[in-house]
Amino acid sequence: MSWDSIWNTIKTFFTDNLWDVILFFASIFIGLVVVKIILNVVRRMLSNTKMEKVTQSFIFKIVKFALYLFLIMAILSMIGISMTGIVTAISACVLAVGMALQNNIANLANGIVIVTSKIFKKGDFVEVDGVSGSVEDINFLFTTITTTDNKRVTIPNSAIVDGAMTNYGANPTRRVDFTFSVAYESDVELVKKVILDVINSNGKVRVLDKTPFCRLKKLNASSLDFFAHCWVDAEDYWDVYYYVVENVYNEFKRNKISVPFNQLEVRERKDEVVMPVIETPLPSRVEKIRITKKKMIDLEKDDLVALFKKNVIKKDNRVKMNKTKKSTKDSATKIVDTSAEKKETSSTEEKK
């Protein structure tokens, strides 16, 4: 078969079925727009419920998958493909894929378990498989975590359900633990007083319901180790931790409490040390040009009502501005005409 015959066949098909082809593509376009608007409405409805963000995201993804599947089946039915054949083909594909992707199906089932059991919510700081970070999203197959250094880590849902997971943000309060080492000649009671004074000086520490604690814990080979702890609100954990560590060190120096350290043998070096240096100075800073892309309207995520109101307000302001400009221009024209008339009158009077 030559290319000319293929081209003639295609041309004849589109000529004979022009309106059907137009109706097909129009149906795809209208269907996509309708699906995105429905998803936008579903997203708004879910955001107004009391469900956790992770649960809302999971339900939204299921609805999105179902709507697109329905749209595809409707379009295939429109072009004459039997629905019975479609259902049979989908069933066969599901069976084949299910046998090949058993682990992924397990992840899907565990994702449903995570959502229904409310193990964590979006924003909680968790630790799974040695990875710690804030929960960003839960998908059909994996959970996304953003680490403290802004790395995005995806963990299979099975690893979360089958393994041990630590949720640091599950409870409203947390205990902050400290260990301080001092020299053997230090006064034990003075050390405890200094540590407790520093802890109690921070207003974020809870002292009414849970009293801060400090005791001598261990006699090490070269130091006395003191254990201390206090209770804080979960969001204040790191602020209190760093505050106590820094100020205890400063108060130890103020009260002449020495901190033990390892002894090292140091020998003086007699040879001349040569340090190679690159003579070229640092280049001048050249700022990177970042292009800001114009945001397009997203039918699925944007608040369509707010956008409509915003456009109406902009249009009204534009009309008012044009009216103001026009009135200002007319006023200026009148002033010019009036001044011209006055000049003519004055010149006529002078002639008389």
C-alpha cells in the first residue's frame, strides 16, 4: 500500500465523517472542562469538612480517578465500542496487572489503612525507616515526606504499616531530655541548681503541671553526667532545647563549673608550612535571571467564584477609570474653549 492510498483513505474518512469527528473532539474538550470543574467543587467541599488533610487528599484522588475513567468509557462508547467489551478488557487487565504488581496492590491497601486509622496527619513530624521529616502527602502507593533540609523522600505505604514509625507531632506536648557532663571536682547540688534555674527561666517550659527534673545519672571515667528533662508544647521543642544547652554552658562558666575534655599531646612543628593559593580573585557576583511564568487559570484547583468576582471588579475599575479620563478630558476641553472665548471677547472690546 502506497502513501498516496493511505492519505486518500484518511482524507475520505474525515470527509465522510466530518461532523462526527468534530463532535468527538468537542466531547473530549467539554468532558475535560466538566471533570475539572467537578473536581474543583469536590476539593472545596472536602476542605470545608473536619477530615484530616491526608484523608481529603486520598479521597480526592479516588474521585479524580473515577471521573476520568468514566469520561474515557463514555468517549469510547460514543465512537461505537461496546461497553461489554470494555468491561471485559478492563477486568482482564486488572487481573493481569494485579498478578504482576502484588506489592503495589499491598501499598494501595496499606494506604487505605493509613487514611482510615489516622496514624498521622499532614504536617506531622515523623520518622520512618531512618528518615525523619514532615508529612506532605499520601498517595495510592507511597507517602511523601519533606526532610528538614528540604529533601523530598517517598516511602512505600507498606513500609509505614509493617515497620515502626515514630510520630513526634501526635501529642500536644513533648519531653525535652538533656545530658550534661562536668568535672569530678564540681559541686553536685550547684550543678543541679544551675541547670534547673536555666530551664525555669524559659517561659515556654511547662512548670505548673510537669515539674522540670535534674539528677546525677552516671559516674563516667572522666566526668559526672547529669540527666535533666522538662515538658514543652510540641511546637516549642527545638527552641527550648537550644536555649537550655546554650545558657547552661554560659552559666557553668559563670559559676566556675568546668566541663571535662579529652587530653591531647601536642608537638611543635619545626618545618615551614607552605600553603598553595590560587591568585585569581573571586569573580564578581552575577545575579541569576529568574523568569516568572504567568499563572494560568486552573479549573481544578483555583477558586472560580473568587476569580470571577476579581475579574468583574477589575472590569468595573477599568470602566470607571475610562469615564474619569473622559470627563477630565472634556473638562480640559471646556476650559480651553472658555479661555478662547474670553480672549475673543477681550480683543473685540479693545477694537471698539
